[in-house]
Amino acid sequence: SLQNDSVVAGGGAIEMELSKYLRDYSRTIPGKQQLLIGAYAKALEIIPRQLCDNAGFDATNILNKLRAKHAQVGPRGSRA
């Protein structure tokens, strides 16, 4: 259980948002480029995953929650 669940700028937030953007973009293009962009998007998630691991959290669970939160929030932090 987290002792402090406040939102912290950084902590992989930028990488998660870039990953989401690239995943969404990759779905709009055909061919190998789609796979390459998808792989790059996945690679960006290594940073928040490592931060979770280093803090002793379940990285898979936390990243799934982060993806869900990033899906709810639109550009510039507005709710979608």
C-alpha cells in the first residue's frame, strides 16, 4: 500500500504520455512502420517500469493503472 498517493511531476509521466501518443499514432499507419513505432512506444515505458521496480512496486500493475489514467486525460491535462 502506498503511504503517499499524491501525483508527482516526472516519475516517467512524460514517457508514458509519449508512449500513448506513439501507440495511438502507430494505429493510423500501415506496414512495418506501425511495428517500429509501436516498439519505440513500448521502449519508452522502460523508464517508469524501472522506477516502479526500484521502489519495490508491482511494475505491471502500476503501468496498467498509469496507462488507464493517461487514456482518461486529454491533451494538456484536460479530462477527455
